[in-house]
Amino acid sequence: MGLREATMRNLHTRPPSDSVK
């Protein structure tokens, strides 16, 4: 489904602290 792509995109658009959620 592209979960890795979403995570990488979030890391670039949002802080890592939000991605850890």
C-alpha cells in the first residue's frame, strides 16, 4: 500500500516526533 512512502513523506513534511505517533 506504500506505508514506507507515507512514512518517508511525513518525515520530510512533518517532524520525526509526529511520525513516532
